[in-house]
Amino acid sequence: MSAAWRQPDYSDCQIPTPGELLNRLTLLSHFASVDPGDVIKATFQLAQMLAPSTTDGNANSADEYSVLVELLEMVAALPDKFTECRQADMENFANSFLQAVDNILHPSNIATWTGNQQVEADTVRIMDAVESFTAQTARENCELSLTSHEDTAAFFEGKYDHIVFRKSRETPGGFSGLSYSATSARASITLPPEVFQGVTDEQVTLLVVLYPSIGDLLDSVPTTTQPSPGSTMKVNSAVVTSSGVHQSGQAFEKLSVPLCINFTKKNPTFGKEESCVYLSRTESGESQWLTDGCWMNEQRNGSVHCCCNHMTSFALLSATETVEPYHLLLLTYVMCSASCFIILLSALILFSVR
């Protein structure tokens, strides 16, 4: 009988540079099989590397964003090469991976990433990496352990500040629908029983992900929604993803009964244009916010209820006024002139009193 395997303590590991970790993961990706401990260690180090820095000297730069996203993609693809499938390995890998995603989406990092020239494309790659992670941990020969519940199907859940992740194993014929929400994301999603219509697999992995802050990195994604002059459309909610992973690879049909998402607005809109949108890809691989198949069902008390007839990633776009540099400069001149006038007037009054 072999001794019970214990997760090594990596808390004192030296954090490598992005280049060093990239070289190590590139080497691992070329092997036919890899030791789970090596992948877990690399994923843990990536999470530590992405953790918001408390000192200016170790802060991540905008130029590193693409490389860090690539590292996230590489670790997401490695469970397929595990030499052994131990549930302790899968759970530790899952927790480290989700912690890495949570760290990369921390507000202090987002403020840095916005300076990256291809921030939108790289951010979509993060969402793709999460879906890849879901598929890699849902294989028949090695699956992430799901916790059974009396009233729902077995599921795995990871709730972090900047990502809320839920994957469950569903039986399409017996799926009775799902309502899921998270306070941190200020959003909820309701999936109807018809979400798996036409799917012939005996079991399907259902993914629901809520990203509270990722929308700040997707503001410049093009959209077909045209705001009024002087305004731009920006993401004003969490981004909510819903998709399915199944062995047959069947495409999900358009839903006869829509799924619905309730978004709480990040900022008040005061009657400006709003649109329920989903993230689409063009043939060239570029992303777009589109509205077809989605509609606004209800608005009340700072929230919007959107419904869509397909599964993908969703958000609420709201019009935001754009201040042109000329107007900003003019405003500066006016305010400075007013300040100078008030100072001069105060001086004259002071001297006249004396």
C-alpha cells in the first residue's frame, strides 16, 4: 500500500520571471506526459506572479500582459498530459488556476493592463483559457471531482473576488433548469430546462462564470450599437459566461426558451442608451459585441434584465459621454481664468478696505 500523497508546500518557492516560467512551460508542453506536481507548482507560481504587488519594484507592466495571458493558456492545457489522475492533484491545480485568473483581474492590475495595445484581444484569451480549463478537467479518464447535492447535480464551485466559477455535470434529458448568482459579481443567470435541447450525449458539463471586473478591459471591443453623438458604449456590468462541454461536440441549438441574466449597473445611466449584448467572433478572430438574439426584458432600480436565445458571454453596454481633448482644454482655460479673476477681485477688495 502506498502512502497517501500530500500536496507540497510551495509557499516559500521563489517566484520566477515570466520568461523563466514561459521556458519551463514550453518544455512541459513538448512532453507526452508530465508530473502533476510540476504543473501545480508552475500554476501556483503564476498565481503568485500575478498577485497585486505591494512594492513598485515588483509591479507587472502593461507590456507583460500578453505573456502572462499566454502562461495562463499554457497551464490550462496541461492536465491532458498528467501521468496520474489524483483528485488531490486536480483540486490543487483548479484552485491555483482560478487564483491566477482572480489575480490577473485584480483592479490594480487592470489599471496597468489598460495600457497594453492589444488589451481586448488578450482579455478574451483569458476567458477562452477558463473554458479550456473546464474542458481539460472534464475528461472521461480524469475529471475534477464534483460535490454531490440533493437538490442539484454534482458541481465544483470556486468563488473569488474577480471570478466566480461553477461547473456541473448535467443529464440533458433530466435537466430542470438552473438559477445562479453571486453577490460579488452583482449579476445572476437563469438557464431554462430547454438549454440542452437536441443534445444526445448522456452527460454534459455545464459552465457558468461571472466576471465582476473584466468588462473594464473590454470597453474598446467594437459593437454594432450606435450611441448618440458625443458618447461611446462601454461595459457597465459584470460579464457572464454560460457554455457546455460534451464529448460529441454537437453545436447547441438556438433556444426555444431564452436564458436570462439580471445585471446590476456599475454606474447610473440617467436614461442614456443601453444594450444587452453578447461576445461574438468574426472570421478573422476579432471580437465584437452584438445584439442579435438578445433583448432587454425589464429595467428597474439600477438593474437590467436581459434575455438571449443562445449560450455564450453576455454583458450590458451603456452610453458614456466622451469629453474631447479640445473641450477639456477649453474647460481648463475657463476655470483658470475664473480663478485668476477671483484672486484679483479678492486682492482689490482687501486693498480697498485698508
